[in-house]
Amino acid sequence: MSSASEFHLWASIVLVAVCAVTGDVLTARAMRRVGDLDKIRAEAGLPGAIRAVVAEPSFSLGIVAMTLSFFSLLYALAPPAPVSLIAPATASLTYIGNAIVARTFLHENVDRRRWFSALLVCVGIYLIAQ
């Protein structure tokens, strides 16, 4: 594989992961802002709960980011891309990215086991890429 095609492959993998992580964080942020959907549904019914979610700007941006992630994945899987590398690499980088972003932006407690598992995922990506 030439260095240009290898760069293209890894750039597309990173793009998929970045868009997926962005979508996950934005939708999680939106749902935190919206609050308890059961309570909203009890007060305003299902249409009110749907309105509360759809009216949150972070939710819409999250959907856009997830859509970009999906179409980036389709682009990354275009022949002659190795599916055996792209699928695990994008999933693994998304897992690692979610751990970092959850800690940094959502202020979640990410324990040592999750960091250790993220390290093992990095080792796995390295081994798959060889």
C-alpha cells in the first residue's frame, strides 16, 4: 500500500471516529439539557417529549454529526478498503474518543478500568494495522 493511500485510509478512519464522537457528545449534552423524558411525557404527553428533544439545538447538531459519520464510513469502505481494518479501527477510536470527551466535556467519572481498556484498544488497533 502506498503512503498516499495509507494516509487516505487513516484519514477516513479518523474522520468517521471524530464525527461519531461529536454526535455522541452532542446528543448526550442535549439529553442532559432536556432532562427526564418520563416526567416530560407525563406532563405533556409523547408529542411534548418529542418536541422537547427536537427543539434542543445540540440534538440537531448531534444528528448531523452522526449522519456525517455514517456517510464517512460508507466512503471509507469504498473498494479496495480493508473492512477487516476499518470496522474495528473506527469502533475502537470511537470508544477511546468517547472516554476522553466524556471526561473532558461532560465531566463524567472515567475510572482506571476504562482507561486501561482504552489502552488495550490502542494496542489492538496497532496490531491490526500491522
